[in-house]
Amino acid sequence: MCTPLFRQDGTVCCKSPSILQSVYHRPTQVWYTIFITGFAGPFCLRKKGTILDRKTITAEQLRYLTLLAREYPTIDAASASIINLEAVLKLPKGTEHFMSDLHGEHEAFTHILNNASGVIREKVDLVLGDSVPAQERENLSTLIYYPAQKLEELREEDLLNERWYRTTLYRLIDVCRQVASKNTRRFVRASLPKNFETITDELLHAHFEDHSKDRYYAQIVGAVIRVGQADDFICALCELIKKLAVYKLHIVGDLFDRGPRPDIILDKLMAHHSVDFQWGNHDVLWMGAAAGSDACIAAAVNITLGFGNTELLEEGYGISLRPLAELADELYGQEECKSFWPITQPGTMDRQTACKIARMHKVIALLTFKLEAVVIRRNPDFGMQDRLLLPAIDLLSGQVTIEGKTYPLLDTHLPTLNPDCPEALTKQEQEVLNQLRRGFMQSEKLARQVRFLYAKGSVYRVENGNLMFHGAIPMEPDGSFTTMTFEAEQYAGRQLMDYCEQRAREGYFAPLYTAERLRGQDFLWYLWCGPKSPIYGRSKMATFEHLLVGVPEVCIEKKDPYYDHTDSAAVFGQILTQFGLDPQSSHVINGHVPVLAKKGEQPIKAGGRLIVIDGGFCRAYHEKTGIAGYTLVYSSRGLSLRSHEPFESTQKAIRENRDILSTVSIFETSAERILIEDTDEGARYQARIRDLEALLDAYRAGLIQERAGD
């Protein structure tokens, strides 16, 4: 029998066992029964008169309550928090906004972020109604999206006067009140703009049954205009509306590559009040590069030059390309290197610049293939020996043998390849690599942004009945999970996803120059392009074939069998079950593979269990997909999918009120409005309430003393 945690005289034992047999409060001679419902906190004390029920409480649970008492030192403090949390549970759930595959398209992303995939315009229309002309509602919406720029344009047109300011401020306040109504008062107050906290709070929470709304507004708004603060107040209200309209932002992978400035997107996301990421394969490539992986560094530069985005490296991250450019000029002189030309929009790059980038691209591409070979040979578990293609090149005949077939090379002038040892780096290549590595690892901005990706990101996320991941859970043709062996251990399904995340974090956070760090860096590269990477989900990354062969049949990147089952509700029910979700009501939310809307492909699959929201933000995809992206909005009313037309430019959006034309498809509605108590956040609040109720009972039982004078 265990010794009690408390002696019969009420004092605490010095050597406490893990289980308390009974609790006795000597001054009142009252016994309390302790009901255990979970670990460290979810338990309650309930008064049972003078009858003893011998139950148990752990020392860890009492220790937890003692720590909780530091935050709530009195009965009144704990009670007030319970009351507040109970009230919050009855508020409508916050709006969740899902985006994927942004691929550096910072202007389109900024606009979608500003208009919340059409949510802002919906709020404006709801508040102002048909009594306000559509043109004026468009003007107000654009003002909310781009307040500073729109004000400047209106000033140039001499349209800013006292009447305009009054009308606009009244309308903004009404829109702000509407979006604030589904948020907690605490969150709204924490979000209020600096220098305008008091007046904004007054305007949002005034009770107009006690006084005239127009008179009240006129007094405050008139003062704001009179003291010359109208522009600043308008900007502050617009930013507040955007913040309150979307409670949480989910990015389902691939911020980097193809588009010009992913760093600008990350700067905006770092300023966002609530965001999370599910890493895409392009993201882990840059995470690996920032960690110092040579293979990831070379591949990141290779794909950046492949799309002509030198500005990202040199201006965005301060990584010099001069050593690479000098070697390219030395090796290839005035060659055009046509098979290495960057993919750009027509008319955006002159021929001379394209040739210069193509020469650098050729140097870094061959360096990439060499460095990838080192990783493949170092990691036989990756099963990528078939990607060791440099030894398959015959420089004399100008051919390469791939999967038993021989193909002519598009470019046979490859002076950095030694026929006797084609995977060896030349001295010049090693010097360029060393300089690039220093550039990546010493870039303060890249380090800051990658740390943010690690802090807010993961391989997958489960929240509010949605399982989010970028690519594909590796599967067999029959729909079962593929079993992978790494370091003599087998992984499949969710276990494989968890293992991948562990290794990805090891690649950045393990100490420099350790075996663990190198192992993790290699795995980050595998996640970028490995045949069974759940973030990539294809048989190969056919960069070699595209650049040096160009024959369509050899460039095919076969999709994982996961994609053969995207119409199977049974298979996706199995996936959801493995992650602890209800297969009848939950969803998998994917990105990665563009939805070919132009060919009639639908983004909602597997009987509504799968939602694919990569519709092609990247301009390079627009012709292929027919649209410029899908986004998803999950509000208290249900789920709605938004398809977007291509975004022209920020300038046109401001000057011509050109919003992105979006089609809203409401495909799953809730019979009753979804409340916070129905969400994962609500479950955490309810657990907190139970903890606080236990703390109240502990106070009243004398197990913990109030600190009223602290």
C-alpha cells in the first residue's frame, strides 16, 4: 500500500508517492473525493460531505495546479477566467483561409491576402447593401486592400475632402464592427491600432440605444479630420478589418521557386497574426540550403536561374552570383546555351541577359548533378541509384543511356565533366560552391525566414477536422500505405510523415559538422525530390532529362499511386482514420499538383473527402490550368472553394479597382452555425475550464492557498 501524499494531520509528506490514497482537510474535518480524468490537470475535486470515497490524485497533478495558481492566484481570478472562457465558447468560429503553391508570386498573393479570397468584399456588400452603388462599394473594397496607395491616388485626383472623409470613415467603422462581432473582445482590443486604441474601441463598442449614432460618430470623426489624422486612421481601420476578417491562415506548401520574390511573401507572413505552414518540396529545398547542404544549395540556385530570378538571390537574400557568372563566362564565352535558357514571360528579358543567365545555369546544373550523386551514394536507403546519370554520358558520341535506352544530348560541350570521373568537382566548381555556401549560410534574412518556417511549419497538420499536407502519403497500387526502410527501421503512413519531420528538423538544428546534421541535410534533399518523399510524390525529378535530353518520354515524372486513388472515398477514409479524424465528415487538404480546370478537372474529390487547392498561382501554370489558383475558406457557415482568374497587377487593382475575379463554390454548409466550442481551439478552452474548476476546488479544499496580497 502506498504512503499517502498528505499525513492525517494535514501536513505534506516529504517523500511523496505518485498516488495519493486519500485527501484529508483537518480544520473542517471534510473529506473530498478526487475524480481522475486525465494527466496533469483535467481532474476535479467534488465535495462528498463526511463520507470518504477513496480515490486517487497524482503528485504531478497537484504540481500542475500549483503552477496554474501562479497565473490565477485567487478564487476570483480563476472564476473570472472560467466565465470569460464559457462566453467565448458560444462565439462563431473564426474564419480560416487556406492557400497553397504560391511559388513566389508576391503580387497575386498580396492581393488574395488583402481581399481574403473575396471575404472582405462580401462583408462590404453585407454592411452597405444595395443602397450604396456598386462602384462605391468597389472603391471602399480597394481602399481596404491598399489604403495608403489608394489614398495617394485619390489625392492626386483631388477627391479627398471633408465629406469624403466622413462618409468613408463611417462606412469603414460599420464594416469593422461587423467583422469584429465574431471575435472575442480581448482579441479585438489586442488588435487595435496603436495611437487609435481608445477611439477605435469606443466606436466599435458604443451602445447607440443610449445616444445618437450619427451625432456620436460625427463628434469623433470630426475631431480626427480636424487634427489631420484622417489618413492614418483610415489606414489603421483598413488593416484592422483585414486582420479581424480572417482568424487563421494556412499555407499548404511551396512558397519558393518559379515566381520572382518568395522572400516578400515570407515578410508579409511573418507580420501576420496567425499563420501555419505545411512544408512543400520547394520549401524544404531552401530550408536545406539555409542549413548548409551543398546539394540543396546547388539545386536551389539551379531552379532559381532556370526561371531567371537572379533578383531573389542577389537583392532578396544578398547572395552574390558574381563568382558563378565569372566561371560561366570563362567556360562558355559567348555561347547561347539554348537548352539552359530561363523560363520567363514573353518580353520580360532581353536576349543578352537570357544568354548570361543560361551560361550560369549550365554551370550550376552540372554542379548540381555531381553533388546529388554524392548524396545518393552516401544514402543507399534512398533507393535512388538509378539517378546516377553522369557516368551514363558518352562524351565521344554525345549520347546518354537512361533506363536502357540511348538518347542524343542537347548540349555536348561539357568541359567540367571528366570522362574518367564524371562526378568529381573541378577546383573551380569547388571554389564557386564554397562561396555560394557562405552566401546562403551568412544571409541573415534567409536564416530569419527559414527559422520562421521551422517554427510555424510541419510536414502535416490536423486542425478542426482537416488534415493538411502538401504532397502525397506514399501508397501501393492497391491503396495500402507504402512501407519505407530508413536506418533499418520501417515506416508507413503517419509514422513515415512523423519520421520525415524529425529528420527535417535534425538537418537544421543538429550541431554543425556532426553526423546527425549531415544526415538531416541529406534527408532534406530527399524530401525535395526523392521518389517516396511524401512532400514530393513523384518517381523522379527529371531536371537532368529536361536540360540535357529533352525527349518527352524520358522526362515523365510518374506520380505516386496515391494520385490513382483520389476518387476513392474508402482510401481517403482510411487516411483520415489513421490521423484520428472522422472519415465521414473530415477532409484532406492538398496542394502540389495543379488542378486542370480548363480540362474539366474538379478540385473536390473522393466524395468530398479530398480538396486540392493548387490551381496554379504561378504564372507559368496559367495556360495549363486555365485559372490562377484555388483557395479555401472555412467560416462558421461552412466550407467554400474560391477559384481565381489571373491577377494583372497591383497598379491596375488600385487605379481601376481591378479585383481578382473569383468564383465562389459553397460545397459544404453547416445546418447550425459552427461555434468555437465545436473547434479544436474550443476543446482546449474546455480543458482549460476543467483545469480552472479543479484549481477552484483545490483552493476551497485548502490544498492550495490563495495569494490575494501578491
